[in-house]
Amino acid sequence: MLLCTPDCTPTFCALSPSMKHDPPAIWAQLEPVLQFLKENHARIQKLFFISDGPTMQYRGKKNFYLLSTIPFQMGFTAVNWSFLEAGHGKGPADGVGATMKRTADSQVARGTDIPTAKALYDTLLPLTKVKLLYVEGDQINRVSTLLPKELTTIKGTLSIHQVICTTPGTIHYRVLSCFCNREAICPCFHPSSTNIAPQVLPGTSEPTAPEDGSHSTSSSGCEGTLCPVDDVTKDLVGKWCVITYDDDPYPGIIEDIDEGALEDKVMHYIGRNRFFAATRGQDLVHSGQGRHLNPSTRKRHTEACPDQPKSVHSST
């Protein structure tokens, strides 16, 4: 992590025995960084985050909820989180992790045993100027308890590139980031808003998500058509999809999902509407820039992308 303030740019690296990479783990690691910011730069009230956009970590409803609550509990007044596009390359924050790995490798080569995360922390602490954070599993579990059982699912999450929060529980989001007005939410690129915190209806004790039309839709209503992949979940494994690569469509089956990335076994193109499945297959890993194809059970053929040279038809 790289923290940019008006007068310094300290770097941080979090170490934990937990293997979790979900939003509670992220915020358990961010909390000491924000506490450092409050203690050393008390005048800073607004937070700006820039990261990549894996849906299982940053670009998802759990992270949206936590960014709309935890910073405000710590005394901050606004949060702005922007997601870089896929293929953005490496940055200073990636260099921090690489430096820590290289330092650890060097110590192991000298005969140092590092069997645990705590041993790694103790080994690196005197060898680096990077501020090391040790996050226990209990800290992650504590943040997990802050998450409600039900949260609003925002339709089109994969296309969101900026989330802004100035009121706890309410987020504004848009497909492109804009920084023309840091004092308010500008109207550029038509931002939408939703209350991501669950609401408790009168006479009930169970929270319910706001009905603002932002819930994800079931694929059952899209039979025989292409439906955008808005919410990456394990339910997509085994489903047919069409991936666009270099502006050409490729049909395939979603085989696995890991941290928001979809792994598809796609077919090979050999001519217009001519695809074949190789013996070994061709695996393509992407961040969800695809469309779910739900072949019709009442027709022998389903056509997708008819206007493209490599049109796709599926047969049942």
C-alpha cells in the first residue's frame, strides 16, 4: 500500500496468518493505515482510494458497504474509490510487495527459517523502512461481523469505475471516474446512487435491501439470449458464455471463478459460425468482460453476435 499525503508518501505492507482476501480482510488491514493517517495528519477528512477492480475484493457490494461505514466511524467525512481498468500495469504499490518478497527470499537463502506469518513479520521488521502491519485472524473476523446478512446488489457492478460516499450507508457510483469537483459529487458521466445498507421495515426485525431496481436479475428470464455478466458468483460455473477478445466473440463454458476472475474453456474459431472444442481446450482468464449465454431448450439453435464476422450459434 502507498499512502500519499501533502508532505510524505509512506508505504505499508500487511502480513497475516489468514489466507482470506475478501473485503473484511482488506479493511482489517486498512484500519491501522487509516489510524496512522488520523494520528499524523488530523486535518485530512476525505479519503481517495485507487486500486484494481477484482469483484471478490474491491469492486463488490461488501466492500461498498464497508467503505460507506468504517471510515465514517473513524472520523472521516467522505470516501472516493476509483478502480483501474484491466491491463493497467504495475505501480508503486506492487513494488512494495515485490520488495518484501525479495527481502524474504534473500533471508531464506542465508539460512533463516520463516515458517509462519509472525516469523516473516519479525524477520522483515528490522530490514525495511516499509511500515509493516501484522493483522491477526481475529481482527478479520471482527470486521466480518460488521457485514449485514443482506446487502443491496448493484446491477452492472463490473462496469463501475468510481464509488463516492459522503453519507454513511449511501453510495454514488458511475462507469467512469471524474475528479473535477472534490467538494461535491459532480454530474459528470451520470452518477447513480443507492442506499447499500439494509433497511428494517416497520413491524419487522429482519433487514431488507432497498427496492431501487438495482438487484441482479436471474438468468432464467434471458433464455436464448445474451445477458451481461453483472455479478460474478460461483453460480456461473458450468454456464455457457460468450467472451469478446480483440473484438471477436468466442463461445465457451465457465469452469472456475477466482477472486473475481472467470476461467473459461473457450472454443477455437475456424470460420464463420464454425467453432470446435479442442481436446485440451483453450483456457481464457478474464475479469468478467463477457456475456452469459443461456441456450434455449425449445429451439435447436441460438444465435449471438449476428452482426460480427465471427457470429456465434449454439445447438441443443
